[in-house]
Amino acid sequence: NNGELIRCVVPPLTEERRKDLIKKAKATGEQTKIIIRNARRDAFDILKKAQKNEGLSEDTEKEAEEEVQKITDKNIKAVDALVAAKEKEILTV
């Protein structure tokens, strides 16, 4: 502490700690993908109810399901890319 800054010395990560951080990043990525898939399932349920109760046509339902699937795939790829980038960043010494 020099009156303006407080300096904390943090030791560099060990290889064991890096591997642990990578496992946590991957687990968080998997949890995120599960949340995305649950949102897709909920959207499909809403579409089926709309078709049954509100007279939504089958073609419209199928188009909406395809759009939801595209969005789901895009977001899962983004999560995978983020996890891979974080893994690379953690492994960089």
C-alpha cells in the first residue's frame, strides 16, 4: 500500500490448478447447454399447445420448430467456442 494503490502478489497457476479450472469451465459450459436445451423443449411445448388450442397450422409449427432448432444449435456452438477459448487461455503460461 503506497497510499494510492494496494498491490497483491498472486503466485502463478500450477498445472494442477489449471486442469481444475478447465474442468470447472467445461462443467459450466455443460450446464449452460442444458439450460439452452430446456428452453428449446419449453418452446416446442408452447408451439404444440398453440397448434392444439389456437389452431396454429402444422406447417407454421414445423417452421417455428426449425427456427428454434437453428437458434439452439447456434447458441450451443457459441458456448462450445467460448469454452474452447477459455481452455486455451487457461493453458497459456
